[in-house]
Amino acid sequence: MKTKATVHRLPLTKARINLGSLIRRIHLKKEYVILEKDGIPVAGIMDIDEMQDYLEMKNPGMKMQVAEGYAAYRKGDVREASSFLAELRGENKGGRKKVK
């Protein structure tokens, strides 16, 4: 179950003074921080894992792979997880099958 993302707004000066603890909190609690200068949002901070996922999804090639995978799933072109894992371990050359 996903929890609602916590978004905080923080003035740049306060963020600069508490940068170490701010980064630790963002990393451990997966929070978001919007940095403001004179009350105007100028930047955002998020955990590096999520940032890498975000940047990866901006890649047109990755978007295409996700769309193709989703289309195959919608058509029922899937396979059992055990078959997929066995293939990854090199145990067999398991194929896909239609599941209704």
C-alpha cells in the first residue's frame, strides 16, 4: 500500500543551515522538499533512487519499452514468474504463454 507523499516547503536560507539533516530526512523518509526564495518555489529535492527512476522514464527508449510491455500484458502475453526466474538463472529457455 502506497503512502501519501509528504511535501515540505522550505526557504533556501533555512535549507542551507540544515542541509545535512534535511538530506538525511529526504533519503530515509522519502520526503520531498520544495525550496523557496522570497516565497517563490525555485527548486525541488527528492531521494536519489526516485530521481534516477524519474530520469530513466524521461528516456524515449524506456518509455517505448514500458508501453510495449504494458500492451503485451493487456493482450495476455505473460508467463509465470517461476519460468521467468528460471530463465534468469539459466535453468531453461522458458517461453511466454497466453493467460486468460
